[in-house]
Amino acid sequence: MMQISVVIPLYNEEASIHELHEWILRVMTEHQFTFEIIFVNDGSKDHSEKILNQLAQQSENVHVIHFLKNYGKSQALHAGFKVASGEVVITMDADLQDNPEEIPELYQMIVEEKFDLVSGWKKVRHDAILTKNIPSKLFNKVASWTSGIKLHDFNCGLKAYKKEVVKCIDVKGEMHRYIPILAKNEGFDKIGEKVVKHQARKYGTTKFGAERFLHGFLDLISVWFFTKFGKRPMHFFGALGGLMFFIGFLATAWIGISKIYKLWNNQPAILVTNNPWFYIALTAMIIGVLLFIAGFLGELILNNNQHTQRYQIKNSTKQSEKN
Ligand code: UDP
Ligand code: MG
């Protein structure tokens, strides 16, 4: 079996392709790996397409996938993962910020130390301090804390995977930042980290602006939610809805009972509708019911969607019948 598939997503990186290809080639020949390089051109508007086609023609180790337009890094990784056939799959950015010299050690960690996934850690980072390094530190802390995965650099482009992992995980949207969490969700929890060398961007500019952090945090909330309640939405919405309804119900009961008590004892009592608590109680009960309905809808969608993968079988002695 082929040992390594290198998957490289790229968008407008014409200046670095040749250099990167030669560097990877050098490392692979030095260590005598059997390998393939899969470049996924994410709708580049520069000359990347032409350069890649030439490379693919010259070298049988190089494969290229061209997207019709720019769909984003996650989609590019997904397309590469689908066709990768190496025992170990390594992803790296195309901008020469990730160092191909790390490949042999990453490969060893997967094959010999039996990691499911090894994520690079750009311990010494050559990016803008204020706009990237500091927010990224915060972002990694939160991701590590919410997922329970002890990594310092979730979004490092340089990662190595056991083949089964990339065939299982579904990277979409902008979820490339959370691949270790996606892998853990699928049961691949032997996740390691390796300090990797990082270079400053040699050519071109970064493709992600400051909005990356806003998107990143919003996605993190989604990932957290999917991880915990993706397969059982009612447990989330039902619990929250039940709580709201209960609070509303208690407040209503209190308003009603105190009104009756005052009338009974001939004390002055304001109209229930003049009592501000009445509206708070009413709103809480309505929100409670709405949350419950959201829970039911979630369960309905899950139940009716036959394509939802509910479990992954590692191996089985019984093959399913084909009809
Ligand atoms: N990339 C991509 N599609 C996009 C944006 C980026 O394939 O829509 C690629 C890009 O060409 C590079 C990698 O993803 O190979 C990382 O992007 P970049 O270097 O801009 O990110 P940064 O290093 O600033 O985090
Ligand atoms: Mg980069």
C-alpha cells in the first residue's frame, strides 16, 4: 500500500507551488517513501491551475483537483481526503509556511506510535502578533477547554492522519479549524501533537481576515452543540424548555394563589394583568413550549433523515447483505 498521501488545499498560490513540490519531493526521495501529492485548487484566479496541470503531466505522483469556484479550505480538504489512498494522510498549506521536513516524523508517529491524528504546533509562530497570534492563543484555549482535547494549535495546517480518520470525518463549512474535535467525535481519540517549524509567508497574502476569529468562535459553539446534542436534540431543548415552562408555571401559580389569598382575606389586590410578573411568567411559559417544539422538530429531522450516519463500525464478522 502507498505510504503517504499529501493533501494540499490552495487558493491563489502560484508563486509557491513549484518550490513546495520540489521540497516535498526531496524529502520523500530522501526517505524512500511511496507517496502521492494531491493539490486541491480551490478556484484560484491566478495561474495556479496551469502550473498544477503541468506538474501533474510531468509527475505521476502528482494529482490535481480543480474546483469550479472558491469553496473554502474545508471543502478542499474534504475533496482531497475522499481520493487519498495513502496509509497516512498529511495535510499542509501551500504557502510554504509549513515545513515538509516534518513529514517523516509525523509519519512515524502515526505508524509506530499508533496515533490516530497528529496535529502540528507552531510553537514559534511567524505571523502578525496582534491580529493573529494573540487571538489565536485565546481561541485555542477555549477550543481545548470545551473539547477536552489537549492541543495548543487546533488550526495548524500541518497534520497527519491515519487513513481511516480522513475517510470518516466530514469537514465542511469552515470546520477545518476543528478537525481534531471532529475526529474525536468519531471515536478517534488518540490525538497527538508535534512542535513544528513555521515560516513567515514567503509569497502572497493570507486568505483569512480578522473575521476568522468571529467565525471561529461561532463555529466552536456549533461544534460543541453537535458534539453534545447532535444525536439527541430533545435532551437539550427539552431540558431547557421544561425549565422555562416550570419557572413560568411556578410564577403563574404564585400570582394566582396570592390573588385568591388576598381576595379571601378582603385585602386590596391588583388585577392579575396589572402585575408585571404575569407577563414574565407568560413569556417564560411560551418560550418553554417553543423550545420543546424545537426539540421535537430536531428529533423528527434526525429520525427522517436516513442518510444521517449514526454510528461507525470498526469491523464486523458479519457482512451486510446487498440487495
Ligand atoms: N486556502 C484555500 N481556500 C481558501 C483559503 C485558503 O484552499 O478559501 C488555502 C491557502 O491557499 C493555503 C491554506 O489554505 O494553502 C491556508 O491559508 P492561509 O495561508 O491564507 O492561512 P493562514 O496561514 O493565514 O492561516
Ligand atoms: Mg498561511
